[in-house]
Amino acid sequence: METTAPVVGFDQVGKTYGSVRAVDGLTLALHPGQTVALLGPNGAGKSTTLDLLLGLKRPDQGTVRVFGGSPREAIVAGRVGAMLQSGGLMDEVTVAELVRLACALHPRPYAVADVMARAGVTKIADRKVNKLSGGQVQRVRFALATAGDSDLIVLDEPTTGMDVTTRQAFWATMREQADQGRTVLFATHYLEEADAVADRVLVLHRGRLLADGTAAEIKAKAGARRISFDLADPIDTAALRTLPFLTALDVSGRTVRIQSSDADATVHALYGLGVHPRNLEVAGLGLEQAFVALTAAEEARQS
């Protein structure tokens, strides 16, 4: 049980755009030292949630507290660093000039050289911002988000456009930040990142919190397992669709992949069909498959 005061608290927060309920009664708390992944399909409310947390938008109902006060108070105090997809960077200035400005504006700045080295932008320090590649822009955004000693770091799709090596270095830095007691909240479409990096996963769906737990807990919540095997001979797909507890089926050549809510019963019935599988494997869902299963089940429930 968490005993420290929450870094972030949402209490029955709602935000509406016309007839669209972007955030719907959202209640959650984030605590020091957590690395939290925010997941959800397009339109789930991820960006609006981050905007509310950062004070860029105001809730229509409920309250958002950051370090016990308003988002604006926390940001003015330099306690929050943010790396967002929205908003542009100033053109016709160099990377070094922009990072120097960010450090100068932060109440608790780091040394400019250290910020650039940590973000991997030292070699492009003299390049104009409007001449950067997509991955380089992301590294500059990262430098701006970590220009000072902030207690909460908020990242919106931070590794988009980064190559594999840069992404690995980025997450190594984020783990260091969390190990030092800072809270890291990131929204991502790369579910393998959430699985590998986050110690807590939040799944949003239509503005509501659908699941909250470790990656392992989210996988277990999906309540399904993967079954895969090869066949010596082709099989009628229609026969496989009669298997009990089947939630998904994919047949590629002679390789069959199944998702089942009761793997034991499904495998037993498989042999009952006279099928003799080779290389049979039964495993839990990965985070991506669990995410898809959870959101699909919720869509079916609400339809």
C-alpha cells in the first residue's frame, strides 16, 4: 500500500468537447518513483488526460492535483518537465540556444552541457532546429523536458522517430530518473516499451480507466492464453472455429495461432477433432494481445 502523498491525483475528472466525452469520471493517483505507461486506442482520452495534468486544459468536472496544488503551481515551481507531440519548436535558433533558454527558465536548472549530453544532442548543438530530422527533434524535446531538476516527467509518444539505439539510451535515462525518486508518466503506441519499461500500466478506453496494474496483471486480466502449433496437413478453418473458448484464430499456411479463454479445454477439443499438432506451445498473452483483447471486449460490452 502506498503511504506517500500522491504526485498526481485525478478525482472524478471529466472533459467534454461538444458531444464527445474525452475524459469520463477519471480517478487515479501516481506516486513517487513510479514509471507509468498510459495506453489506449485512438480517441481513448490519453492526450486530453495529459493536457489536464499539465494545466493546458481545465476539467469540466472533478479536480486535478499535482504535488497537492494546481497543475499551474507545480509547473511554475519547476516540478514538472514535459515532452509533448503538440506544439512546435522555435525555428532559426540552434539546438544549443534552445536548450540554454530552457535551462535559464527552469527554477532548478542543470548545466547546459549535461542536458545536451544526456539527450544525445551535443553533436548537433550548432544545427538550426528547423533543419533537424524527426528523431533529432524528439531528442531536443527530451532535452527541454529534462532541463532542470523536475520531480515529474510527462512524455507523450517520446520515442516516435527514434532509431533503436537512441530509444534504448532514452529509456535507460528514464529508468535512472525513476531510480532517483522521480515519477515518469508516458503515453505510447509502442506496447513493447510499456511491457519492458513500465512498472505500472494504465489502460484508457473512451475516457475511462479500463485497467490499472503491472504489465503482468494487465495480461492476466485479459483472461486468455495463446496456443500455437504446426500441422503436417492442411485443415479446414471452419473446423477450428468450432473449438470451445476460442477468442481469436489465425491460420497462416500450416501454422495455427489461437487465443483461448480456457487453453486446457481448447487443446483437449483440438485432439478430439483428430488434429495432431506439432510444436505445440501454450503461453500467456503479450501486453499487446492483452490490450487488444481488453479493449475489444469493452467495445463489445458497450455496443
